[in-house]
Amino acid sequence: MRWGSVVLAALFEIFWVMGLKHADSAIEWIGTAIAVAASFYILVKAGEKLPVGTVYAVFTGLGTAGTVLCEIILFHEPADIAKLVLIGVLLSGVIGLKLVTNEEKGEAS
């Protein structure tokens, strides 16, 4: 469940990053601000129980990959093979980092 909160924080990050680029109305800007607050609140809470360095790396990796994929899918940004391969490399690194992280060590600190 703790890592699920990191994924949830990354989802909010995707929303606010896209909001920074695409928000046009006051309501959209308010939604973007709420997404920023939610993202960082959830991230800070996750960092209290998990290793902060790994949490941040997973958060930014998922947020970056998710933002790029959403831009391709929702806003028809160009999707060349190099971009997709690099997203795969990024996600592989995030997954690998998560797999080699000792959660108990983070909880003890």
C-alpha cells in the first residue's frame, strides 16, 4: 500500500504537469493547484515510511513517463521510436531501483 501511494502521487503529478501546459480557465488552474498539493502531500507521507531517495526516483520516473505517454495519447504529440525506447529504459530503471531497495532500512531511519 505504501508504494501504491507513490504511484498515486505520480498520477497527480501527471495531472498537474499537463495542467501547467494546457490549463486555460480558472477552474483548470484551480484543479492544477489541487493536483500539485495532493501530489506533494502524498509524496511526503510516503517518504515518512519508505526510503526517500527511492521514493523520489520512482515518483519522478513514473511522473515523467506518464506525462510523455499522456501527451502522446491525449494531445497527439509525435511518438518516435527513440522516445518510446527511452521511456522503456526509464521505467526499467525505476522498477529495478524499487526491486533492489530494502524497505526495512528506510523504515528504521
